[in-house]
Amino acid sequence: MNTIVRPRILVARAIFPEVMDKLTQHFDVEANPADDLWPRDELLRRLQGKQGVFTTGGERIDAALLKACPELRICANMAVGYNNFDLAAMTAAGVLGTNAPDVLTETTADMGFALLMAAARRVTEGEHFLRAGKWDRWAYDMLIGQDVHGATLGILGMGRIGRAIARRGALGFGMPVIYHNRSRLPAEEEAEVGARYVSKEELLKTADHLVLVVPYSAESHHSIGAAELALMKPSATLINIGRGGVVDDAALAQALREGRIAAAGLDVFEGEPKVHPDLLACSNVVLTPHIGSATVPTRKAMANLAADNLIGYLTQGKPLTPLNPEVIPA
């Protein structure tokens, strides 16, 4: 009797039990229920003999790993970003990369607006002030911040999430919306989200609240540094829900400390999970641990999409969201 050999995959981090159950229906799965952060050599050891890997954005897939794991055929990221993938090296090795776009757009846009409002209205400062027992009377200037409604919303990066942020600002808060992007949107898309294209310099100078929604790359590294922060209004807030490394965190901390911008809200950091100590010392910044997509429905949708990419490719040769489709056999 012939025995059907099932593909072998590695799930690099703990995931929802129901998603794991789905994967085990199709594959021989090595899992990580303890959610250990494997060092590089341990990840390579566990990838031996595996045809697929379920990654969560923290596992670096590069040429050295691919050379050490010749049976690997697909790396499925449970994230829309994929700066943990050396996509050129993966393509050269014939290994498919997939991500999880679309399913987290609205949830991440919600988080962006939550950070914007918390930073502008000094919510975190207010809570710390109250918990410390400092609230003993009313004062006209106690924790006064900036208005959100009617203020100018600036967006750097006008992809799916950027457009969702623009809709919230224009339709929900009556905000004039300006944006800068590598390429300008078609006129009908600008009209749909009520946004006006401007240069990066005008964006920085004009925005009352600036939201960053750009992916990280060598080109976007420190897109917002000391020079860019110097162009912003002293009353402005800066929100980063894109990727760490887009902002020079040290320069941002200095601008916040010196009052050259009013506040910031950050969900992503350079070198995370470490956070620059100067940011931790600033009272006028709202800090969250990369939880932009952290709702139950959205995280389940992300996990299911990564699983479906593995199932679709390794069983039928048909992934749902390929990043380098040229490696898919004809």
C-alpha cells in the first residue's frame, strides 16, 4: 500500500488553536505552543526537512537561511508587512513569500485614530496625573491639548490603511486631509477619501496631526528625522503606525522633550521590542506595543489567511496573496 507523504511545516510562534487544527488536517506540523523566541540557530534546526513555515514577522528569512533549508518552498507571514523577508533572495531560491493584506486595514486605521486622539488630547498624561493623586482642583490650563475635529490631517503613505485613516478624518471629524505618497492617487480615489496631494515639505509644515503609514525599507529609513521634525508645527502631533525605523526615535524624543512638536503616538519602534530610553522618559508620547491589528476578529483573519496560503500553495500550487508569484510553477 502506498503511503501518502504529507508536507511538513513549522509554525514559528503560538497561534489560535482552531487555526492550528486546520493546518494539521493538511500537514505534519511542528508547532511552538510555548511561544518561545527561538534564536537563529534553533530556527534553522527546526526548519530542516520542512516545506513551509508560518511566520509572524519576527523571523528573518534571508539567503543564509534559505541555503541551509533547501526543502523550504513557502514562507507565510501573519502580517501585512514583510520586511523580515529578503524577497530577492527568496525569489532567487524559488521560495514563495506571502503576507496578509486587506484583513487588518480597518482595525489598524482605528488604532491610528486612537493614538491620534490620545496624543492630541493628552489622555495618557491625564491618566498618569490622576493615578498619581495630582488632580485636586480645576485649572484653565490643566492638560490642555489640541483639537482633532476640523484640524488638518496629514498622511504620509496612502495605501489601504492611509486611505482608511483619511476617510475617518474627512467624514467623521470634518478634517481637511492632505497626503504625500511615492505616487499620487487617481483623482477619483482622492475625491473618495477627501484628500489633497501635497509635497512632503508642505505636508510636514501644514499638518496639525501627521500619521505615518509607510512600510519600512532602505529608502524609508529615518524618513522622519531631525530635519523633518524641524519643519512641523510646535502644536503638531506625530503618529507612527507604519513600521519602526521610519522615524528616528532619538530625534523624535529630543523634539518632544524640547517642545518642538507637541505630542506623539507610537505603535512601532526601531529595534522593537526594545524602545529607545529617551522616548520612555517623555511624558508627551503615547506608547503601545505594536498592537495596531490586535482585535480578536482581525488577528484570527490574519492567521487564517497565512494558513490558507500554506494550504493553497503546498496542496494545489495556488496561494492567495503571493508576494513573488514569479516563483510559482506554471
